[in-house]
Amino acid sequence: MLTRYELTLESSRAVPPESEWAYPLYAALLEQLPKTVAESQHIGDRTPISQFLRCDPDGTMRWHVSLLGTAAEDVIAPVLETNKVYHLRKLNTVLQVTDRRKVTISSVEDLLTEPHKQKRKLRFCTPTAFKSRGEYELLPTPERMLQNLVRQWNVCVPECSIEDEDNEGIFMLTRDLRCCGLELKDRTYRLKGHPIPGIMGTLTLDNRYQGFLAQLVNGLLTFATFSGVGIKTTLGMGGIIEEPLK
């Protein structure tokens, strides 16, 4: 149902990588796919995929690619499993895969029955933003995050959709989901030469629910580490990892 790959990459050029390299990496991935699949990604009939690039303090590049649903798994997983080189043509750079790791959640049941964590610390590894009425919204409030995650969930897991026609469901899910730690900074993401405002940093959430609601919120936050959150997660924005609490 959900598969996340983490590929460690080495560059052919001594150029410090940027998170914006995720977009040409995505283009390089599309080059490896069947032509009909690659074309569908461009015209909007997309196979659900989320990806971003992060760089460790020592310069190590880690490319996170999440396949959201069986359609993505069927067509994209074979490339991610076997391809060893990605050509970033516009950057005149070749990236070589030196390590490959994979995490899989096979069913909705597995996602919703994983051990409940009351507090979770999420790191926004690449610039993250939301959009409402044509305007960028930067603060990752629990309401904005869960609204976005529910929309993505319903696309990726239509057989178990979360119905919320009047937004009462989102209110119920966020009522006892509290922010208990916040460390954010502004960061612009440049996409095709255009700057998009966003934020990076950490957010710690306290899930005070009990029973099924606690498990549902917990599952959605785990889903976020696969799907990303906010706008343009296919193109490298909104990448999330979970960090251990101290």
C-alpha cells in the first residue's frame, strides 16, 4: 500500500547539492518509466508519488521516494529497485546510487494498528507550504496538516476513504491534537526559476485522543512521512521525516 525508498547518492561534480535537485531527479526518474506512464505524470493523471532530497551535515545526499498505492508500486518500484544512475541533464550532473533502503506498510489495518505514540516530532526537511484561496499559508497548524493529509489519503486509499463533507470530521480530529513544540524558519523553494515561500524545521504534536481516534490520527501522521504534506510534494516540497523525542 505504501512504500518508501531512501536512496543514498553520490554526485559526479563537486557542487553542493540543494533540495531543489529533487525536481530534476524526478525528471530523471520519469525518463526510466514507460512513455505512457511518464506522459500521464505531466498531464495531471498522475500515479501517486511523493519525493524529496535532503542533505546530511557531512554532505551525504538522501533521496526519499514514496509510492502511494499499488498503481505506483507496479510501475515505479522496478526502476527504483534496479536503476543505479540518474542523469540530471540541466545540471550536467550524474548521481550514482550507493545504498538503497526500503520501508513498506502493506495494508490500512497495519497502518491503523501500529503502536500509538502520544507525542511525535516531525521534521520538515524541505520547504513546506499550503495554499488557500490562491494565497500561500506557511504555518503547519494541525488543522491545515490534517486537511491536506485527508485529501491525499482519499486519493491514495480510495477503498478506505475518510468522508468529511462539512469539515466537522477535521474539527474532531484536530480538537485534541495539540502543538507542544515548534522550531521553524523561512525557506524559499525555487521551482523552474520561480521562488515559492515555505518553512523548514520541526513540529512536535501531542495526540491526546483515546481509542480509535487516537489510532486514526496516529495513522495519518505516519502516512505524512510517506506522502509529505502541503503543496508540490511530487516535485520536492513538503518532505517529512520523524525524529526521536529527547
